[in-house]
Amino acid sequence: MAIPTAEQKIEKKIVSRFHKGISTYNLIEEGDRILAGISGGKDSLCLLEMLGRRMKIDRPHFTVEAVHIRMENIKYETDTGYLEEFAAQYGIRMHCLTTGFNAHTDTRKSPCFLCSWNRRKQMFMKAQELGCNKIALGHHMDDIIHTAMMNEFFQGHFSTMPAMLKMRKMPLTIIRPLCMVEERDIYRYARYREYEKQVKLCPYETNSHRSDIRDIFGRIEEMNPEARYSVWNALESEGKLIEV
């Protein structure tokens, strides 16, 4: 019997954790029409691949389309031709949209908030135009844990981005199928699969509390390798991973 390679082991782990997240939180159901938000980074490419592979399994039967949204005034760039080819491997159609905002006149929030808000707005509109009932985002376990820490330390409440969130003002549900996948595993898998990197990264990517929290949590894990599961269990026991 052949010994699995390192690549096969990490692929098996990601697929297993992806399926566990879907089944644990009932993220995908029969007849779902899902729009996947694709930035072009390793997380969204992994999401697209896992959804595409899962879509070929008989039950539950669901369909996936993907959308990439360019921000005309934020200087990050992804090769949309590569995204279209990548999605096509799994029978998924890619939609590319462009939007933007004026950071000089719209000073209500930070550029990161305005970028996210405008991209989400476009995504919601596209999902309803395509008749989708769910939007899949590429946030992984680390994103969810880091968000919980940021909310507690800076906002004074215990909450996070849930694995499933039913929108109240529109017939859409946000799902995060990579919710139980660790970022370090996605990073290794992306290298094995030779995912193409973004042409230009977001200029604000490292200028935020999130990058600081990532470093802090890394040090916590050095002290306690089980720390992520303690935080995850706390979120689960307090009902923070599903909002309906």
C-alpha cells in the first residue's frame, strides 16, 4: 500500500474539514443556488475548488456561480482571465464586476470598511439578479477566531462572523464553508496546487488590527496549541456560529 504524500495528506484534511463544516452547520441544502465571492486570494480559490468538487456529488444537488468584484480606486489586482479559467475547470461561471467609492468625500468609515461595504452591496445585488439564495465567502477558522478576538478587545462584545447568517432584509443566507479549515493548511495546499497569486495586493492589507491580532494569536498558540479549539468551543456553546 502506497504511503500518502504530504500533498495528499493536506488535501484529505482540507476536504474532510470542508465537508464537516457543511454538515455541522447545515450550510448547503438540496436545490441551493450559491454565489461564491472570489477575491483571487488563496482562500477564495480553495473555496471555489472545494465547492466545484462538492457540486459533482449527487446529494445534495446544488449549483454554484462565482463573482469577482474590482474596486476601481483600490490598487489591488487579480488576473480575471485566470479566475475564469480556474472556475471553468469545475463548471462554474465567473462574473466580473467593477465598482468604487470616493474616500475623500465619503469619510464616514475607513477605506477597508467602505471597500468591503461596496463589494458586499454588489454581491447581494448580483446574487438576487442570478436567483441565488446563498452567498459563500472564503473565511476560514482563523478569520472567525481573529474576528471574535477583535470584537471582544475593541468592541466590548463576544461575537464573530458566523458560519451561517440569514439576512433579515433580503432572501439571502451568508455561508462560510471553510469555517473549520485552518489557514495554515490552505496556505500549504495553495502551494501544492500552484494557485496563481494576485497581481497586486491590497495596500491596506497589513495596516489593520487584524494583522496584529493574527500575530498575538500565533503567540497564544505557542503557549497552548489547543487554544483555537477552546475559542471555537466557546463560540459554539454561546451560539455565535449560526445566526438565523
